[in-house]
Amino acid sequence: MIDTSKTVVRFAPSPTGFLHIGNLRPALFNWLFALQNGGEFILRLDDTDTERSKAEYAQAIERDLSWIGIDAHRKARQSDRIASYDAAAARLREAGLLYACYETPDEIERRRKRLMARGLPPVYDRAALRLNEADKAALEAEGRKPHWRFLLPNFDGDPFATRRTQVHFTDLIRGEQTVDLASMSDPVLIRADGSYLYTLPSVVDDADMGVSHVIRGGDHITNTGVQTALFKALGVDIPDFGHHNLLQDASGAGLSKRIGSFSLASLRDEGFEAMAVASLAALTGSSRSVTACASMSELADRFDMTGASRSDARFDAIELQSLNERLLHEMPYGLATERLKAIDADLGEPFWLAVRPNLEKFSDVEEWARIVRGDFEPIAQDQEDETFLSRAKELLPPQPWSDTVWQDWTTDLKSSTGRKGRALFMPLRMALTGQQHGPELAALLPLIGWEETVRRLP
Ligand code: GLU
């Protein structure tokens, strides 16, 4: 028995491409909603389109979600559940709600164009309902295979006299919504090759898996009208629905056009923190300002699904960079340790605290570890600076160093050479790090140590 008091959500991508920041949004909305309600999250692969679905994409989806920190409680794939869809289709057929159509794609397209040319909505006219058994047998003898449409409940007795049929639902995000079934074509549920389109399998799965809340993009509102009719036709419980706004890039273009640059795989390869990507994908276009949340539980505390606005959410790539830096600049050593070890850059907590304010990407830390270890190309300095650096070497405080070694050293150098500001610090920075910019030298000097400092000065 399914416990219906429980929150059960699902993220249902079709494995026909890679996840990008736009379709991460429904994944996160479901995941965060499940976290907030102690619910269950199902990853369901909508892979009934066998031509376009690829194992490579299915694997990539799982890898990308796990990088983000989404770890499904249950997994399912539609290609394993065809028998359940066949059973549901048989029930619809018996009830006279699923009917065979024989028009070719070309014929459908010609009819559509004719209607549009006359200024009429391109709605399928249910011509196939007029076919009798002999007509169908003749068409099949010609080699035609039927595709199957669901007879929408938008008429009283005569299916050719449709009437306004409003489906009302209270959207978790948008409030009261209405979809009129009269203005739609009967949806094709089964293709001529026998494969299922997503519409029916999704309803069967949501019912069988006890899905309590269907949270998905605003482009599915019409589907919700159709699917509500299917839930009713099958006599199963109807879940609650929530439709979030879609992400657009800063220019207002839909993200799908630039998928490559915002695919999760490419963001990961570019070194963005998963939580920077997740914070942006979940919080953009809501009443909450976009802040960098360091963990999923922090993001779940901040996330308010009902506060998502209805208009499209503009996503700004520049913001991703600044969220990323904020996460790195505040990342505690405990959270960084394993990752530092993995790239052989764990030089202890003082090192991490010294360099983290200078990181744009986590991997930048490798360079600073190399620099502290002395593995860098020295920069040639002019004669005057070389003389200054020799003097610095003479004045370097002996070991053991106190906590104020940098201040003591530079104060002495200042009074001994008369240099101050940039003229004092830049030659030291270049000699000690081979760089013109970087973390506070006061913090780096003790990490470099007396011996190495002496070695780096002329
Ligand atoms: N496979 C559908 C899609 O990716 C799922 C929509 C839904 O969540 O019902 O758009």
C-alpha cells in the first residue's frame, strides 16, 4: 500500500540530451521540496522515445545530479514499465477513450495548414472516429499502422460537438489555473510504431508510484489539463501540481539555445562549485535574493517554492562567478580538506585561510600550493630592487619567528631603506611568490618559512 500522507515527488527528464542549468531547475524544485517535507524523490527517466533516448545521456544525468548533490531515493525508467502502460491503454480502449487514427504526418500537417489559413485553431477534427471496422481493415491492408489518440472529455454526447470544458486546479506556485480542453486536439498517446509518447506513461507512473506532487516547468500547464483528464479516466488519484517559471539567459533568450555553455558538465569542467550552480538555478526568479548557499540543507532553508514569480527568470552568468567566489572565500577548512588532499594541495588550515580570498575557482589553490612550496619561475627585478632585496635578506628576523614576523621585518626595512608602500612590498611579493598579486604576505611568510625565504632572496 502506498502511504498517501507522504510527500513523493519525481524529476522526470528524457535522456535525449545533457542536463543544463535550465532543466536543473525542476530537479532542484522537487529535491528541495522533498527535503523540506521529509519526502521521497524519484528520478524517473522518460525514455519511451527509443530513437532519441541514449544510455550515454541517462548516465550523464545521474552523474550530473550526483555532482549537484541530488541523490534519488528511488529510480525508475519508463522503458521497464511498458506492460503497465499497455494495461492502462487497454482500459482506455475498452472505455472507448483511445481510438485508432490512420492519417500520415503529411496529411495531418496539410489539414493543420488548411485550418490555419482559414483563421481556425488547428485542432484535430476526430475524423478517425467516423471510421468503421471495414474502413480500418482497408487502411491496414494498405500497410497503414494506427496511432492512438485519447478522446478528451470535452463534449456531452456527440464528440463532434465540443463544448467549453475547463479543468481547474490550484497550482502550488501560480495559484488558481484553468485549462480549456475544448481548444485542444485529442493527444496522441501511442505512435504508429507502437511506442508511447510521454503523456500516458507519466500519468500511469505518477499513480503507481504514489507521486503526491508534480512539480515541473510552466511549459507543461496544458499537459496538466490533459493529464488530469487521464487520471480521471483511469480512476486514480490526481496529484497536486506546481509549475515553475523557466530560466532565461540575461538577454532573455531561452536557455536551450545555449545549452552547451550552460550544461552541468561544462560548468563542472570549468570548475564552478556545485552549490553555486544549485543556488543560482533554484533561487533565480523568486522573492528571495540569490545568495550562495554552502549546502543543500541551507538552500532548502532559503528556498520558498510558493514565492517563485510567474514571469520568466533571468539568469545571469556573471552572478554565477560571484556566487562561486563567495562560496570559496567563506569555505571552512573542514569542507575543503578532502578536496585539497585530492589535488595534493593540503598545506594545512592557515594556508587555506590565507589563500581562499584569492580564489576564483577551487583549482586556483593548486598554484598557491606550488608557490608556497617554491615551485615557480622567479621574476627578474631591476638592480635597485635587487639591492633592496639583499638588504631585506639581512634584516629577515632569525628563527623562531613570532606571530608578528612580517610586521617586524617590514618595519625594520622601512626605516632602514626609506621605502614604503608599493616600493617596499612589490619587490618582496615578486621575490617570494613570483606574482604581482596574491594573498596577504603576512599570512604567506610563515607558510613559506625562514629557509625558503632566505633562498628566494638574492
Ligand atoms: N519528460 C518530461 C519532460 O522532460 C517530464 C515532464 C514532467 O515532469 O511531467 O519535460
